[in-house]
Amino acid sequence: ACGGGAPFWTTSHRMVVDGSERWVSIDEAEHEDDCSCDAGARLTAEGACVKCITEGVECPGGGEVVILPGYYSDTDFSVYKCRVAQRCPGGPPGDTCQEGREGIGCHACMPGMTDEDDGRCVPCTDKERLPIIALMISILAACVLAYWTAERGSAAPPAHAALLLSISAGLLVALMQQLSVLSKLDILYVEPFDSLLRVVQMVTFDVEGLLHVSCLGRVPPAARFTAKVCGIFAPCLVVAAVHVVFVTAKHHGRFRERRPTFVATIGTFAMVFYTSIVVTILQPYQCNRHPNGRWTMSHYEGVICWEADAGSDHRTMLAVGFLALFFPVALLAKMFQASCKFPAALVSGDRAFAKSYGFVFFRFRPHAHWYSLVIMTRSILVAVVPIIPGAVGQVYSLQLVLLACLVTCVHYKPWRVPLLNVVDASFGGALIPVMNIAAVGLPNPNLRLLGWVCVITIIAVVASLLAVVGLALLRRFGKLKKPFKFFLCHSKAEAGAFARWLKLELAACIPAGQEVFLDSDNLESLNCLLGYVAADVEVLVVLASKSVFFRPWCVGEMTVASMNGIPSVVLELPDFVRLEAFTIENYETLVPDLKGVCVDNGIGLQSVRAALSAFAMREGIVVPADFVGRTMAALAGLLLAGPSAGKVIAETKEPQAAPRLGIVRHSTF
């Protein structure tokens, strides 16, 4: 019996069947030479037939082993999956690479050869030097242009058109960087999307193929990675050289004075390519598992990961990446420090600070000046996703990051140009369905794991809804502080500056975690205005100027406060004129725009008249005409004293119950 009766042995001949050679089993073989491994089994070095269960391997019979296209194997039958399937046409072990290729996964061209689109490598020519020259010229031109732009910039926000141009260009680069991360996930993309991802990889400094490094000879992976990391800082060196020449020639060596221009230029480069910087630095931590159980780097497939006896390349690259990681971390810390300092610097008029960090803060609305931290955090999280083992975890994690950023953008509307809020949200919203479609290419998906992912997601959604319900109940029946201590109801044309000054005084004294609501700072949508008054405000402060009671939205704020029992106080400005009964009775005729506000917000005219009558009878705090700075501080003190001091006037039925508090001079406090 063949093989001494061991399993997977049979008798077979190789014959031509339907025009192709195949192993065909035969009965009653007469010679031992007819013994061979059965189909689905292979012959080991010890002469035994074992089941052929390795991924990427086909065993047609007769002990023959064929490596399938898209896989690589050396002569010791250790199978690797190729990152680019075109490079590995398959064949017998040890001969599975395209022409001119070598190494694990057929990742490298032989020295003196360069890549072709079909996966082959061809001899280098003189034209391979042109991309290197073009790249150097592009870096120099970009550095000079960025420096010139920063030099011409002022300490004030740029014009609308300039903001629209610069921010939209930055968002486009950010989108390309996020797309480049998709190419590093364990997903089998199809054409033409796969080609698109290979093109956008250049924004992540993945230019080794473009520069034809193999034409220079056999460069070790550790040296190539170290050169790439050093290349991240090349623009900084070029900008430094331009700065030295420019300041020396034009500003007579006043380097301290011109330092903000240098900081702004370096910061602009770092912020625009922040995702690419982090992705590049983290490359040594991005490894893929192969059918033979070994791990290799995603980008440098010839480097074995996490094995001490596999050479020093990976350890060297890990050390270089760890040291380089200090740069993006330090930049994030610096932006956090600058975000904390921004409000004080803005108030004090620090022009050097404004010019140094204007490239960050002038892109955003004042209430969202910190949004650069969100963008940088997103970049770090997106760059970490390819490190996660398994395609399911990568796709799910990336979608969570994109969804969180999308919700943040929609909620805060951070960009100074409103159109760009729509553009930014659209970019994030478009990438999520792209990821869902790409998930079709997941290799060998674990269906049970996918089921648990769905269950956990639904549980998280339900838990978040229950948390919102609990928060609402706590706000309604508990003693949870409302977000806004005061709401400043005012006419912008008559009391806008007064309201701004009063907010600054109050904001310096109110409890931590609360704010002073001023519509120009805190209002995101006019449709939400009266909702803030009803649910999120502790005290309504009416800045009673000449026409405040004739402003439909101001009257709406007073009415909602009255309907919901919100304590209120009236500050009677010098031009204030108290309403008469005739005006209140005919108010809808005198102020026809009121009807639209009432209809849109479910307010009845009777409620409006009742609120106006209450405010008309109410005595308030009289603000003198000879108003000075210390008077404002004293006025803020009265408001902060609260109802317990008898200064805040809640709604009452009798006007005599509300004391009149007149400020004649600031010395009376």
C-alpha cells in the first residue's frame, strides 16, 4: 500500500483532460512510482502526505504545490499574502514574483529597476531623476509662498474670500489624507477606487515609488524610513533658511520682531499635513499577519515585525518612530496652550500672539476657537486606525471617529465662513458610506464578530438616549445648574456695546461651568433662541433701551421667561420709555412682525400682552447717564447677588412689590 497505508496517499497519473494536464486517480497500479499524494494534500520534506490547508496554496494532487495569485512563498513553503496582488502572479514555491521583483511579498524591485503599473519592474532610465528634481522645486516654492503669505498677513482676521480659499484648500488636503489612510486598511479594494487611493498616498509622504528609490541601489528599509521621517522636517529647514535670508536682507536682522511670521509658516505646514505626519511616524507599528503566522510591516513588507531573530530593521524603525512622535505630540500640546491663552490674548490686544497663531484661530468662530484641537485629535485617531489588527475593527473604529467629528461639526458650526461648515460636514458624511461600501471587500469576515459589533452599537445608541432622558429629568426635577447664569435681552443697535461690557464683567464672577448668554456669541440658530430662555437660563436680564419692547424677538424672550417662571431683572437705560396701556392693547398692530415670531414658537398674543403688562409695571435698576467703569462692576455685583438680596425682580402681580433701585453715582455702592 502507498505510504504504508497512511492517509492522503493514492495512485495517480498526470494526464491531459479537456486540453489541460491533471492528476487522475487510477486503480490497481502496478508500480510504486504511481503512488502520490491525493488531491488536497502535499508532500513534506520527510516524505509524508499532509492535508493542504494553508491559505493561498492549492494542491492539485501528485504532491504538486501551486501558490495562488496574490500570494508569495519561498522555497521552505512559508506563505505570505502580497499587499499588491499584481506583483505576485503565483506559481511553484520560490518562483511567485513578477519579473524583476524580489523579497517577501515581491515588494521590492531589484537594484537598478523600477516599478511598472502592471506589477513588473523594468530597468531604470534617466527620466527617473526628474521626479526628484520636481519634488525639490515644489518644496522650495511651497515654503517661499507660505512664508510670503504669512509675512503679508496681519493680526486681524483675513477677508471673507481669502478665508474661503485657504480653508477650502485645507479641507481638500485633509480629505486626501483621510483617503490615503483607507489604503492602509486590510481591505481588498476594486478598481478604479484602488488606483485613486494609490494616487492620494503621495500626500502622506509615500513618494518612494515616485522617486524610484530602487534605482539608487538596494537601500535598507530602516534607512529609507529614517530618510522619510527626516523629510518631514525638510520644509522646516527650508522655511528657516528663507526666514534668515529675508529678515537679514529686509529687516536688518530683527529676528525677535519677525518671529511671529516664522511661527505662522511652520504652524501652517504642520497643521495642513498633520495627519500625514502622524501616519508616517506610526508606520513601524502597522503590521499585517500572514498565512504562515508571521507579521510584516504594511509599508515595508520585507521587514518582519515583533521577532527578535528577524534582524534589527524593525527595532530601529520603532525607535526612530517613537522619537519622531514627540513632534506631533508637542505640537498638540502647544495648540492646547495657545487655545487656553487665546481669549486673554484677544482682550489684551496681543498682536504678536494674533499673528503667530492667526492661521489657527482666525479660521474659526470665537466660540469655537478650540476646534483646531478637534481636528488634530481626529488626525491622530485616524492615523492609529491602521494599527488595529483586523479589518472589522479598523472599519468600525474609523467610522466612529468620522461620526464623532461629524456630530461635533454640525453642533458647533465652528468655521468662520458658514458655507464651510456644510462642506466639512459633507466630507465627513461622504466618507462614512464609502467605508460601508468598502466593507464588502473585507477578507474572510467573521460573521459572528460582525453580529456582536451591531449589537454593541445598538446598545450604545440606546444607552446614550437613556442618558439624555436622565439628564432631562435631572434638569426638570433636580437641582442641576443650568448652562447659562444670565441671558442678556437687548437691542443690538442701542445696547450692543453695553451688553458686551456687562457680559465681560459677569463672566469674570459667575460660578465655573456656567456662562452669560449673548446672542452674538452663543446663538447657533434663531430657531433655538427662545428654547434657550425656557430651558437653559437662570435669570433673564432685560437691557431696557428705547425700542427694546418693540423688538419682536426681545418681546418673545420676555414672554417665554414669564411663561416659564424664569426670574428676570430690568436695567433701565437712560433713553428707556415705559410702555403705556394703549400700546400694549394694540401691540400686534404697532409691531406686525410679532405675529411671525408667535406663530413659529407657539406663543399666544394674550401671553405677550400679559408679559408686557408685567414688565411695564415693574420697577427696575436705573442706569445713570453719567455711567463709568466702576458703575458696571457694581451693577454686575447687584445682579450676582441674586433673589436673596432682593435685587432680581421675579414676575409679580403688584408693581409695589418690586423695589426701585436707582444708581445715581458709582460711589453709592
